[in-house]
Amino acid sequence: MNESTPAIQMENLCYSYGRAEAVNNFNLTVRPGRCYGLFGRNGAGKTTTMKCLLNLLRPKRGNVRVFGIDPAKQDVAAKKRLSYVPDQVAFYPWMTIRETFDYLASFRENWNQKTEKELLDRFRLDASQRTDALSKGQRTQVALIAAVCPETELLVLDEPTSGLDPIVRREFIETVIGAYQEGHPGSRTIFVSTHLISEFEGLIDEFTIMDAGRAVLTLESDHARERYQKIRARFSEPPPKLALEGALHVQTSGRELEIIANGAARSIEDHLRAQNPESLSTESLTLEEIFVATLKS
Amino acid sequence: MLFQISYKSGKPIYLQLVDQVKAAAASGALRAGEALPSIRPLAEELRVNRNTVAKAYSELENLGIVETQPGRGCFLKSNNGALRKDARRKLLITEIDQALVQAHHLQVPRKELLELIQERLEALEEKRRVNKETKNEEA
């Protein structure tokens, strides 16, 4: 296995539930060591994509590879390399946290007990508690510990923080950054699907926005924020209609103008400046704003 | 030192960290021999990717602004002259040009602009002087 083998590769992935197409010719490549975000609205096909990756669903067409392995053919070999936190966490209700970890660790070649202890302390969890007595937030914390301790090369997170309170969400992300990325940051890959984009903003190197089963935009986060800019200008009189190339969205309100630019911010600014605005300011869109701008246009 | 990340500046995150260390070094907020925060706690606190912080630190090391002592951490170097003179000028010219364009656009005349630069320079020197005094009092 060489360095350049992608952690995840999907080619022309298709999946349908009966006649309803959920994923349609979807392509995505996640390089090792990266944190990759999959963004989409409810029903965009994120979870179906995740399930194809985890071999919980068989793609109707196309390929899925995890470190070059086809999970449909070599289920165990692929699963060895990854761990997973689902959106709906379920454990055997009669087991305690301790028993749950022992049970899960029995399937793993490696289990970092030091990390387990640290995270139990951090989350203030009592390992002797039965899992059916846990709150939703605690259940997610247990699932996260169980995903971090095997120290796999790939961590798959499916809507991990939805429905959790802000403190738990914050701790969750800090744990992914701290405990998971700790070992070998260069070879720890994270694949996260979410619509709570702003929380993961700093973590995500690269992302794909998915809509109606298709990839509509794939970009590096830094590059995206450089490319998508919001320009505001105020004039002494209501501005004339300007033909602005590269403007994704233009909104006028009295003497003010707001433009969402996609890659052409500089030339739009020059254009506006030529009209002698009273004020002119530019700021980048956050990933969440890019998401909204992309899906609304 | 404390960092502040903005996702609205359009500047890559690692570069924001680099620039903030440079600014802190220039203003005296960070002194020679003082340590930068360790990568893991800083990444957790800012909730940014560890690799982003690591990239910023290695960039600072390449620029000769900090040095990494294995097992101990990352420290501000004593000679900030490590940046070659023309490299330093180049860094500054970009920033100055931006300010000049902005001044033109805000219709600030040349004389006023030069006065403003003078004024800011004095303000920075004053800040450095205060920082130095605090240091002496501590010692």
C-alpha cells in the first residue's frame, strides 16, 4: 500500500431505494491525513453514501474503495482500517460502558486504554453504568471513545453532533482534534458528514457539497473562502444596474448593494470602485454561507 | 499568546496564525525565548485541524522566527533579523501597497496618510516601551 492510495475513493456511485434515486453518479476522493467534509441538506444522500462506504448498503453501480479495498468484497479488511460514529448510536442495553468497550475491543487489533481512561474522565462518564441509562449526549460520547481507541487510520462520522447540546458538541470536536489526531496526525483521516457546518469549519481541509444525490461543489476550505466573497458597497444615490461578471447573487437595498462573488471579487470591486462608492467592503463567506449560496443559486 | 481566527478574512487559517505570531513578535507581546502554545491544546482551543497549527509552526520555523526544541516546544528566536532584508521588505511592501490602495479609495490625501503612518509608528513604539517596562518590573 503506497502513500498515494486514497483513504476513500468513490467513482460513479449510484444507489436507489426502489425508483427513488438517492445517490447518482457520485465521485469523491479523500487523501490520507485529510479531514474531509460531506455537506448536504436532509435527504441529499449523505447517509446513503456513508452506508455504501461502510458496506451497509451495496451500491447499484459504481465503485467504493477504502484504502484501495472494496468493502463489498473484503468487508473485514476494510472495517479493520476504519472506525465509525453513526448519527443514531445504539448499544446492547444490558451492558455497562465497561462491558461495551471490552466487547468492542475484542474485535480490534489495538485498543488504547490510556486514551479510553482519559476520555472517560474528560466526559465524566462512569464505566459501571449500563448503556440504557445514558443520555443521548453520553451515548455519543461512548461511541466516540469506542471509535478513537482502536486508533484506526480512518474515522467516519455521520452527523455526529446533531441533537447534542453546545457543550457536548464542542467537547466532541475537541476530542476528534486532540485525541484522534494525536497519534500520527499525518495518517489520521477524518470523513465527516454534517449540516452543522460552522462547528467543523476549522477542522475541514476539503469538502463536497451534495444535493439530490450529486456532488455539486468540491473545494479546499481555504481556497473556497478565498473564492467566495461578499462585497458590500454604498453609493450616494441608488446604484445603476451593473453588469457584473462572476456575481453569484446581487441584492440591492436603496443605496446599498450586496454581491456574492464566485472567484471574481477583485474585478467586481474594481468595477464598483469606478462608480465612486461611499463605502466598499469585502469579506469571505464562511463554509456555511458558501453552502447556502451554492444551494440557493 | 492568544490567537483569534476569522473565517471571513479570506486568508488561509495557517497564515492567520503565522501573521499573528509575527505581529506579536513585532509589538513585543511575544518576547524572545518565550514559548508558543503547544500544538494540541491550541488546535483544540481554536477548534482547528492539528495539521493547520503544525503547518503554521513549521512555516514560522522556515521563516526563522521561531525554533523548535524537540520535546520542549516552539520558542520565539532572539534575533528577529533572521529574515533576510529583502525578504522583510517584500513582506512589508505587499501590506503597504494594500494600505495605499485603501487610502486612495477612501480619498485620504498623501500628507494625511504620511502623518497617519508616523502616528501609528509612535503608538507602536509606545506600546513596545510599556511592554519593556513591565518586563523590567517583573525582573
